[in-house]
Amino acid sequence: MDVPAEPAETALAGLIDRLHRRGRVRVWSLVITLFGDAIVPRGGEAPLAGLQEVMARLGVEAGALRTAMSRLASDGWVVRERRGRNSFFSLDKHGQHAFDLATRRIYAAGPPAWDGSWTVAIAAPGSNGVHDCTLKDGGFLKIADGIYLLPRTVEPPDSTATGDAPLSEMLVIHGSSAEHPEMLRNLWPSDEIAGAYRELVAEYAPLAEGLTDTPFPNPVDAMAARTLLIHDWRRIVLRDPGLPMALLPKDWPGEKARSLVHEIYRRLVEPSERWLDQTGLPSLRNADTFQRRFVG
């Protein structure tokens, strides 16, 4: 007689099915999520067998994982080391730096605090948006052709994202104003991002409910669910401009999504960390920093 699946297992199965329904799985991106979220805090190195176990639970075949690891190695994201018959992988400096830049946004407790000040950057005529991507990575919002706005927050964007080069070619104005009408709030967060937040809440609510009563009996299930949760969360939050609450539209769904992600993550940490122990990874390097994820 088949034993009925627990609610959390059923919810995880649905999320994995959703992952594959979206199209071809970006295995390399899942691997980077697993490294940045779980492996880097424990020293940064993992055996290939451990990676295979988590990815297999997510429906990724061993051949697809090997292809992804080869691609990541050739692109300078991971380093492979053979010890006897075993292979171990770690993020190289490029890969770790890229995830480190995103960490603050992924695990933030909420929108950044804002002191009411702005930086306005105006491009020279005819620049044709040449700096759009660079300035966006630095937290600037494009409000019109050649005009970019940055709300100055207590935690400023990473200064290396924009560098000095784009701003040195632009008219830059610093100032403050408490006047920002409701229409201004609707200039930046897109319907696409809001919809993605709402979809995440709907898709992950069954997992939150399932974990309330019965946690995963198998630690690898918890690690797979945690990886998928952060993977889906970071795909949205890193596209979100990350504005202060005062500049967000009313009923912005991002904070409801963040609260749900935090609650699920909190419930998955203990069993997923147990899997990492069983896989032979060293203890957390900085337990205090890890425990402050999503709570500041």
C-alpha cells in the first residue's frame, strides 16, 4: 500500500513541477543559488556527490549537472579540485563576488530606509541610453530618456556597480524634497514584478502551510526546497529596484512575499543545515551573520 505524501512533500513536488514547466531549467543558476545560500557560509566547497543529490531531488539529471558545472568552470565561476576519485567544487573569486553583491538584497529584512535626499543624473544629448544598464545596477531609476533618479538610502547601493565613469560624463545634482505625489510612485515598479511577487505568494503558500504541521522527514528535501525558494526569490528581488517604502505604490506585494519567504526559510534552516552536516561540510563560519538573514 502506498503511503500518502505529507503536505510539505506534495507542495515541494508541485514547485518542482512548476520549475520544469517554465521551460528549460537553468541548472547553472540553481547551482549558484545553492552555493551562495548554503555552501559559501560553510567554507565555500562542496563535493560533487552532494550537488548531485540536491539537483536530483529538483529533477535535474546528472548529465545536465555535469554540463552546467563545466560551463561554470569555463566561465570562471567555479573551481574544480580532484581528490582521489572524488571531485569538489567551490566558487572562485568572480562567482563569490557576484553573489556577495546580491546578498544584501536577497536577505534584507525590508525596504531600505530613506532620508529624503536624491541624486539626479542627466545624460548628454544623443547618449541613446548607453549607460542604462550600468546605472540601473547602481540603483538609479530611468524616469525619462537621459534622466536617472537615485533615492539616497541609509544603505547606499554598491559603489562599484556604477563606478565613476558614467557619472563623470553626466550632469549630477544632489538635493532633497519631501514632495513626491502618488503618480511618481508608479513610475518605476512594473506590473511584471508585482505580478511575480503575487505569483510567488500563491505558489509557496501550500509549502508554508505544509511545514506548519509536518516538516520534511528527509533532510535533502529541506535543502532542495530551500534552494528552490531562494532561487525563485532572488530571480524577482534582484529585478526589483529596491525602493524605500515611501516611494512604493500602495498595496505593493513585495513585503508580503518577503514575509512568506522569511517564514518558510526559517522553518527549512534546521533540517537543511542537518543535510549539510551529513554531507560533510564544515560548520558555519559566522553563525551570527547567518541567523540575521531576513531579520536585519
